[in-house]
Amino acid sequence: MLKQKVVIALGGNAIQTGDATAEAQQKELEKTAVQLVDLIEKGMDIIISHGNGPQVGNILLQQKAADSLKNPAMPLDTCGAMSQGMIGYWMQNAMDKALRERGIEKNVVTVVTRVVVDPYDPAFLNPTKPIGPFYSEEEAMKIMDEMNICFKEDAGRGWRRVVPSPKPISIHEHAVINTLVEQGNIVISVGGGGIPVIETSHGLVGVEAVIDKDFASEKLAELVEADALLILTGVDNVFIDYKQPTQKMLTEVSVDELKAYIDNGQFAAGSMLPKVEAAIHFAETNPERKTIITSLGQALNAIEGRAGTVVTLKSAPILV
């Protein structure tokens, strides 16, 4: 296999599976790291990104609970930076352990990443990005009344707080990230979609928002000229008519076919839709590039062409 540069976007299930304790999340990341090292053993250069929805939501709750004149709550962008450092630290330890067990000598580094957004992005007027834990409808309505924040139902899984989710324009640290990768390091970056910032005459300024991790990962993959974008989620493949009697699995699909499925409302806005849209954007940047959507357990098989949904610019058959 030729050496490849791959951006790997980890889904939330790679970090947390219900237990929000630090110990439980670190153990989950150790399992994740073992599977990522399989790709490194194949000679791939990897950049790891990850979600932070539950973690940043919990940090916000902790900040709010402790809020006082002497100990004021930190804003959302700063909480995002906290989650980047926290998860990056856990991930570095997990990767170091997995690499040592395989006898691989590589450095792992986390880059606290700022992602530039447009201050006039319409997303600021329509919060849609879920963060934090799930609540019942009754619980969500009570919190909305008490705290004046917005909740929405999330793909049939419960109610979650939603915040603005502007699209990334650029990754401020992309050149540094690329240099580190080309020097042979494993880089963890754009954690939680990165810290959203806007450009001003006085420099970069953080804003109250959360950037979708898949869109940020796609933008980074573009900027570092990655060969592939690997989006890891809770299912092995993308499906149409998901969980219906007519459900069909996609293995290879073109950009045009995916756009048609989007137009038909096939993908949930808070779930598979951003992954599919990110896949389309990356495939459109170069006909030689591909996006693969699959589960963590199928990551190596997917990269080697034996699993997952592969999205390319050129037309491809849909297999079921």
C-alpha cells in the first residue's frame, strides 16, 4: 500500500459510551487508540480529530453551577478550548500506550486549534448544533425556562441544547499541523470542531458557537492535502431509508448520487447529514480524493477497500 495522509474524524462513541467519568472516557480512548494504531502499522500518516459534544456540554454545566462574582463562568469558546486540551491529553496518553505495546516509536501531539468562521454566517441566527447530555422533553422545557437557552429534539434520541454552528472558512493552525505530520508525528487537532474565531483588526476573537467536527475535519483535510478523509461513526455504512423495511446500504457512491439522496431528505440533520455533506465537500476538491464513512471497528478494512461507504467525485454503483 502506498503511504497515505489520512484525516480521521472520530465520533463521540470513540470517547464516551454513557459513563461521563474521566476514568471511563480514558478507558474508551485506549480501546480506540488500539484500532488507530492498526492504520499506523500500515504506514499511514494520520491526523486525528474528535467530537466534544457531551464533554463541552458538561463543562458548560459545571461552569454555570459554580458561577459567581469571584468565579465567573467561562464562555462557550473557552469551554471548547478546555475540552480540546482535556480530550487531547487523554488521547495522547492512550496513543502512547498503544504505540509502545506495538513497539512503534512515534510522538503524539495535540494542537489546540482555532477555526476561522464568518461573523455573518446565518447559523448565528438559527442554533442547530447539539451539545451536552440528552434530556427528556419535560426536563428540556424546564431548563429552557430557567436558563434562557435553546433545546431541540435530536434524531429521536432525546432533547439536547443547541448552539450556533457556523461553517469553517479556514483552520488557523493548518500549516503547523501539516509540518508536524510531515515530520512523522501523530497530530490530534480540530477537537470538537476547533475553537470558533472571527478575524478582526485586533486579531482573532472567539465567538459563542460550536463548529461541526466533520466540517472542520473536512476543511483541515483539504488544507493539508490529505489523500483520504475517514469519518468514523456508530454504523458500518451509510444507509438510505434507515431503519425502514426498504433500508439499503451504500458501499460506493458518487457525489451526485449523495446530493440526490440529500434532496430527498434521506439523512437526519443532527446525525448523518453533516457527515455526508463533509464527504461531498472533500470529494469535490480533487477527483483522486475519497471520503470513507464507517465505524471505528471497520476503520482498517475500510481504508483497504473492504468495508464502509466510499464517496468519490466520479460516478460509482450503489451496492446493497
